[in-house]
Amino acid sequence: MKEYETITEISGPLVFAEVDEPIGYDEMVEINTPDGDTKRGQILESSDGLVAIQVFEGTTGIDRNASVSFTGETLKMPVTEDLLGRVLDGTGQPIDGGPDIVPDDRRDIVGAAINPVSREYPEEFIQTGVSAIDGMNTLVRGQKLPIFSGSGLPHSELALQIARQATVPEEEAAGDEGSEFAVIFGAMGITQEEANEFMDDFERTGALERSVVFMNLADDPAVERTVTPRLALTTAEYLAFDKGYHVLVILTDMTNYCEALREIGAAREEVPGRRGYPGYMYTDLAQLYERAGRIEGRDGSVTQIPILTMPGDDDTHPIPDLTGYITEGQIYVDRDLNSQGIEPPVNVLPSLSRLMDDGIGEGLTRDDHEDVANQMYAAYAEGEDLRDLVNIVGREALSERDNRYLDFADRFETEFVDQGFDVDRGLEQSLDIGWDLLSTLPPAELNRIDEDLIEAYYVDDETEAEAAAD
């Protein structure tokens, strides 16, 4: 490799150097410091005679006497099935004390876009064991369904619960040995305390055996955060489309990722977009989110659950706003529900899964799923509206019907949504709880459910009491 001692400027995480030959975009770079250390970097911008290099390990110790070498290759992820059960840092290096990775292949982390003609439409149910998701906002294989949360809310606990409980029930029941389930967990900008909690939970529950964990900590260089999700998704694509796994990718926290983009943009002196974020952030996020999906003729799938904390709980902030445009819905973690002790505090009213209708009602999912979800949504929304009215006129001024809806809203939160972070509910159990709640309303109010389903599932307390007395 040809070496250059032509560094002209060091700005934040970037190093600028003069060159006398064409250098490719995304090409890997080695920087040798005067102290004898070697740091890795990547070409961020290349023009005639000048390149901008983003340094993964940070620019500490680099000065104008350092030498720069260009490898001629882009950053690649060594992939193998043996990665399952391993813990890697944000640049893909093992940090679990295990053996070195012996890869079957090395894949470019940018990946290749899935041809729209080859995409298979997502319509198979993934059971997370969380009633508020399975029952009301169903996750489908190949979908990208983000979790919108806020600072201090237990989105990490929800992510861990999904990671250890997620299954593909239809194929488990069919005994399909070629459709194993795997979890790729990519953490970006988390604290050491959070990292310890994640690892303790993975090891305690045994979920690590079917997982690959990428850890980028808050004190790691911000530049690493831009490659961590790409390394995770490259591993997911290999396991899914080469080895036939159904892979669930959980990325947390995308807000930290976007802050890294903003930091790099500021170092490059780019013209900022909304609230100082780069104008290309939409494109950058789309490059990540659109790597979810299924491919015709391949057994595996890549499903994404990106998690982001909305600054100031503002869902019009650029990060959740752009994410909502790209993904197929969102799950809201609610601060008011959390203050009431609801676990997990998922607010189903603003939450949405746009592919839910395609992933329910067939196979092992029950024929009443869609009707029950629609009816509970409508009843809970009416109960929420009546809560505002109670604050004005008092509960005594409401009719018996209105009081039933108020009771339904209370019980929906405490019995259906609130299940604890350690409870794994099957879909059957979630729907049974839903019918118990709907049965507190008169049958005439269940106008979104087919009469045959009401006759089959409606729980009439008076009839049951008479039968028990007989």
C-alpha cells in the first residue's frame, strides 16, 4: 500500500489528506500515528487531490506527522453461522473473550438493494408474546416496525422482552426445521450500565444462544455508530438469505445514530437541514430500513424493529418524522402509562402496523383476531374521550353505557396492555383476554364483530352464573 504523509487538517472525527491518485468512496484507510498506533478509517468524501476520512477509533493521537494508507477495499463484515451466540463491538470485533471469527465469507456492509420484483409480500405472523403488539399491532415477517419512545422510558426492557420471546408459531407447529429463528441486536451509543443490563438479560434467559449482539457504547467514537447498524444488517442478510433463518433485527437507539450523522455533517461543514440534521438523513435511514424484507425463492426473512427516543417526546421531530415515512407503522411507548406502572407502557391508539391485516386470520391465528382488535380499539378510543368529559362534568353525570366504556378503558390498560416484562403471552391468551373485556359491553355495542363470532366467543356472565348454579 502506498503511504501518504500529507494530512492537512483534523476536524472532530474527520481527517483530511492530500492525494495524487483517485481514491474510491467508502474505501478503507489505515492511519499510522507517530506513537506506533494504527487506526482504521473510511473515505467519506473524495475529490481531486483531497480526501476526507472518518476515523472509527477517534482522532486522538493523530497529527500531521501521521501516515495514511489506502487499502483499495471497502469495509466488509466476516459472516458465518458461528456468529450466533457472540458479542461484538460496534466495528464487528469480538469482545466476549471467545475465539477469533473464522468467516465463511466477507460481505460488503452497504449490501445490495432487494429488487422490488423479487420481493415477497410480508404476510406471516411473528409472535412477540406482547399482547399490545400481537393483538393490536401485529408484527409480520419482513416488516419494519419501529418503536417510538422517549428519554427515560423502558423501551430497552420492551426490546429485550421481544428479543427473548419472539417466535414464528406457524412454522414451529409445522415442524419446519429449515426455518430457525435468530435475533440480531445492534446497540448504538448506549451507556455501560445499559450494556451490562442487556448482557445479563441475554445470558440469564439463554437468548444469547440464538443472537448476535453488536455493542457501540456512549464513550465509543460517534463514527462507529454509522457502521454498527450496517454490520448488523449484513449479518442478518447472510443468516436469512444464505442460511434460511428468520431474523429479527433490533436496533437501538436510532436517535444516537442520527446524532452521529449530524456530528459528522458539522465536521464537514455541510449546509444543515431541519434542526441541524443533514439533508440526506432521509436517504440514509431508508438505506437501513429498506434492507428488511423477504426474497422470492429464499426461505429466510429479515424483520426490523428500530427503536428511537423522540427528543422532547415530539413525534414531529425529524428523526421519528422521517422514520414514519419509510417504515410500515410504529409502536408508541407512552409516558403517562409508564407513570401508572403499566408494563409495557404501549399506547395502542397512536400505534399502527400497516401490514397487520395481511398477517392475521390465517394459519394458527384465529379468525376473530381482526374483529377483536378493531372493536377493542374503538371501545378504548371512546373510553379515552369519555375520560376527558369526566374531568368536566364528573362520572355521576354520565349514562350507564358511558360508564361501561370508562370501565373498559381502565381494564384494557390494567389487564390487556399491562402484563409485565417477564410474561410471554400466546396469541390465544391475548385474544381470550380481549373477549373477556369486550364481554363487559352489551352485545349490541359490538358492531365491528361478526354475529357468528359473538355467538362463539362472547362471555355472558349471567348465563355462566346460571349454568354454574344448575
